[in-house]
Amino acid sequence: MTDEVVSLPRTFRPRFVIVAGWLTFCALFAVASYFVLYATLDAPTWVLLFFGLLIAIGTGHGLIAVQMFAAFDERGITIRYSRSKHYTWSDLKAWTQWGERGSTFVETNSGEVFGFNHWCILPDRNAELHAILSSQLGPETKGPRAVLPDWLKSLTGR
């Protein structure tokens, strides 16, 4: 945790290099799959469809990553991954970081818990994110009252 002051508005987007690398990998994987599976090995149709599906899912995730962001301003937080959501600061109750360099989760007054996508909030951006959340919501919630999604609570037994 730092005492760093971050001025608002602040927007976190995926780094261009990461998204471009992901989409380039998908394209190279598609070309390599075609040449190895179809042209060289004459693979059965189901194998071609399986790899085609993997390529489509990877490319789709990369295209979603192109438009995602997490924006913070004086009014609240706007998050866009596959859909947009806006929360005012008064809608939010507490926040917690899971692990030393792990995910950050925020809880709303209605009990909804959301996290920040790792494509936008990389470990080196955590200090900025935590400074914003600390200034708007107060200190991090720790211990048994930590903010965690239900699936993570069931895994950890909290």
C-alpha cells in the first residue's frame, strides 16, 4: 500500500503490446494449424473444427480486450469488458486485494462483488488503483470481512 495520490479522472486500458501480441498469436496459431493439421497431416474434420473453435474463442477474447477499460472519475467507476457498468462512489462499500499482487475486488452496497480485469490492471498499476480506492472508499478491508466473490470464498473456506 502506498500513500500515492492519483488525480482523477484516470482510465486504465490494456497495453497495446499485450493485445497486439495476443491477436498476432491467434493469427499465427490459425496459419500454423491450417498448414500442420490440414495440409500436412490431413487431419479429420472434427480436429479441424476443434482447432477452429479454439482460434475463434482466442480471437474473440482479443477483440473484447481491444475495447475494455476501467475508468475512475469524481462521480464513480465505469467498467467495460464485454458490457458496460457504472457505479457511483456512494454505491460502493469496501474493497480488498486478494494476495500480494493479486486481483482487487470491490463490493457494492447491494452485495454485488466485482473485480478488475488483469488486461487493464496489471501488477504495476495496482498502486494507482489502490490509491484511488483508498481515497474514495477508505482503507482496504482485510481478514474475515475481506471482499471476495462467492466462488473464491467457497475455494478458501471463508
